[in-house]
Amino acid sequence: MSFDLIRDPEILAGYLTDASNVRGHAEALVRPHTAAQIVRIVRHCQETATPLTVTAARTSTTAAPVPQGGWLLSMEALDRIEAIEHDHAIAQGGVRLGALQDAIEARGRLYPPDPTSRRDCTLGASIATNASGARSFRYGPTRPWVTALQVVLPTGELLEVDRDTPVPDGWPLPSWPEPRVKTAAGYAPARTLLDLFIGQEGTLGIITRATVRLTELPASVFALLGFFPSRDAAVAFVQHARASARADPYGPLSPRCLEYLDHHCLALAAGRVGGIPEGARAALFCEQEIYGDEDDHLEAWLGALSDADALIDDTLLANDPPTQARLHALRHAIPAGINERVVHNGMPKVGTDLAVPDDALIEMMEAYEAAPLPHVLFGHVGDNHLHLNLLPRNLDELQQARAYYDELARRAIALGGTVSAEHGIGKLKRHQLAWMVGPQTLAGFHRLKVRLDPAEILGRGNILAPSAGL
Ligand SMILES: Cc1cc2nc3c(=O)[nH]c(=O)nc-3n(C[C@H](O)[C@H](O)[C@H](O)COP(=O)(O)OP(=O)(O)OC[C@H]3O[C@@H](n4cnc5c(N)ncnc54)[C@H](O)[C@@H]3O)c2cc1C
């Protein structure tokens, strides 16, 4: 073998889990430096039917990089930025997304996908999971920003693929009615060969290099936190702002993100940093890129907030350093408060990742709010994609939380939504994906997987259960 296998249990231990806290096991770890080495590793694994799990920064919340035997392949040494031009950038799969974005922004350009984890997670994994973030409301998920990939197939071929690359003969590309919402669940109905490798969760190929499209870096952006007397007032504002952004993406009211905070979030923030107005039952964190005159934007925003009955005098407009610091402290108090509760409870939180069509938003929010145990609700309301965080206090409640999550997933499916808008399926949500796509589509996914990966070595257990006997 022409690659070093690490079998030291102490080193391996650092690679066996992810943000889901599921712990796996593996016989060995490889840390290749080149695509050619990855080719040799993958060929060996396919010939010997050795499961091979790609691991990057392990920020996944779905146990996707957690191995269940076999070998682990770490992308950490493939971390080079190769080129940043006016309209595109090229980087290796293991480069940190935030570092790449900093380098791009230093050249006055923007690569928009912004998962909250972008400082930690890698470019290759963000493509493999079709990651999204707050500003996906304006820019969409990762998929449309990828223009070419270098991929090692599960049989060891090195493929260079762009949007014009033809589909190889006999590849049964998936074709199914994907929900018309932001989604990262299952193999996307592939419009091009390139699409197949975006959102495949490390099961169809290892992304060694990516070319991504860049856009204009906005000259400036303002952020604001608007407080509302009720959830419905906040949603009315969202509907208005969404319609306005769709009608004129460069108009005075054209947010790049619309993020919801429910009254439980506000209570958490009030307890930690104060400054939550009396009477606030919901809040929206929003960002607006400035085109033309800033005053025109401000006038449009304040007018629309006022029309939606926002607590207008309490609106925090982050246009000076003290207000920016206050807004920052308020936003960060919420994850900190949740983590504190989780530690205090000694139980993991159960976080949803569902999205529904526009007209189902209120119904879905009502279902979240009816959760039978402590919770907070926040997230990407512009995309009807909220994260309900259930905070169980004991094992019974943990079970109850998981059962309620399944109930919510069924509700989202019935409303035409998705069981994963951004985090993917991994090993934890396969049952929900099966409910969403049905047995025929699942069989189609399986045919594709086996055609590309006869021994089902790559990312075994992600998206699909392994075939019987494996
Ligand atoms: C606090 C926090 C916030 C988060 N916020 C967001 C968010 O806003 N939006 C969002 O979409 N996600 C979010 N996530 C989830 C996670 O960060 C993303 O899924 C991210 O893309 C994973 O990147 P990673 O480098 O950590 O990959 P890992 O977790 O190591 O791997 C994730 C998956 O990608 C596969 N993979 C990794 N590298 C490659 C490669 N080069 N080629 C092929 N497959 C590969 C792995 O096998 C695995 O299936 C968040 C997670 C945390 C913990």
C-alpha cells in the first residue's frame, strides 16, 4: 500500500464523532495530501470492500462523517486555495469555507453561501451537503454557486466535471418531484452531471477541488433587529418584505436575510444581556445590502416595520458601534443560553431542519409552538425554514422530543415541505427521508448508488441504509 494508515486509538478517537455526538468506530485513518493518493485509497477500498467515510471538520449535525467501521479519509491536508479571479475561485475540498471567503472578500468579491458554521466547516463538505445560511434567502443555497468539481468516484476514477459534462452511459440519474422549497434531502433530481455531486453527503464521490462562481461584494450592508408584539405581526412583515424583495431584488426593501426569534429566545436573551423591550413577543434580525441612497432604504424599512405594528421605537438599527455591539450581544446570547440549558439538563437538544412552502408557514409555526416540552424557535423565516430546538430534561423527554420531531417531519411533508433544508440526512434522518420520497424513489437512489459504488463503500449509511448483508 502506498499510503500511511493510522491505527493509533488515541488519534482515531478525535475523528469518531461530529456535532450530533453520535460516536462511531473505525479501523484506520488516512490523511491524503493529493487527489492521486485518494484515487489509490479508494481503489483499494473498492477492491477489498472496505467502507470508507470522508471526514472534514465534523460539524455535521447528522452523523454523516461518523464511521460505522472501515476506514476514515480526512480531507484536512487538501486545504489549498489555488486561484481567486474576478468571476471565480478554485480551492481544494478541505479548505475552510470562512478562510476562503475572507481571501475572496479581500479581493472585493463575494462567495455568498454562509452556513453559521462557515468559520469551521470546509468548502468540500459544504458542497457535499448543499449547505445554506442566513443569506441564502437572497442568494440561494450552495448548489447554484458551484461551476466545476474534481471528484474521485467510489471506483477510483478521477472525474473533472462542469455544467456541460455529459452524463456517462447507463448512469440512472434520479428523477422525482423534489419539494419546491429550500432542500438538502436525498439525491437531487440531476439537471446536469455536476448536480449529482452536490448534496450527496459523501456517498457518490470525494470532492478534491471545486470551482465556485463569485459575485459583487456589496459596498455596505445595514443590520437591524425589529421587535414585534406578536408572532403574526412578525410574519406579516416577513410576507411583505419577501414580496418586495422578489418584485425588486435591488429595491429599497430587499433584505438579504430575515431571521426569526420567538419569545423564548427573547426571554433567554433578556436573562443574559437585558435590553429586550417590554411587550416584545417576537423579533426579526434582518440585513439589507445598500444600493444607491441609504436613506431610501431606511425610509422603506421603517415605513414597512411601522405598517406591520413593530415596536418601532425599540428597533435596533446597527449603524453605530454601540448599537452594533448591543445587537451582536443579543444575538449571541441565544446560542449561549441554549448551550447553558443543554449542559444544565445533561441531555442533548433536538433541533429540526424542516422547511415548508410560503403558504404553510403559519401552520408549521403553530405546530412548533405546540411542542410538549421546553423549546426555542428561531431561524431562516424568509425561507420558511425555522429551527425548533427542543430541550429535554430527562431521558423520557428526550424520547418525547424525538417522537415530536418525527411528527413535525410528517407534518412538513404533508404540507409539501422537506425533512432537511440544509443539514442533510446523514445517518439520523433516513426514516424521515423514506417518508418524504417513498419506496420507488428510494429504490432509484439505491440503483444509482450501486451503479457508482458496487461495494457500497463510500459514506456507508448516509442517505440510504446499506444493502442487506453489508
Ligand atoms: C453550530 C453549527 C452551525 C451550523 N450551521 C449550519 C448552517 O447554517 N447551514 C448549514 O447548511 N449547515 C450548518 N451546519 C452543519 C454543518 O456545518 C454543514 O453540514 C457543513 O457543510 C459540514 O462541513 P464539515 O467540513 O464539518 O464536514 P463534515 O461534518 O466533516 O462532513 C459532512 C458530510 O460531508 C461529507 N464530506 C466532507 N468532505 C467531503 C468532500 N471533500 N467530498 C465529499 N464529501 C465530503 C462527509 O462524508 C459528511 O457526509 C452547522 C453545524 C453546526 C455545528
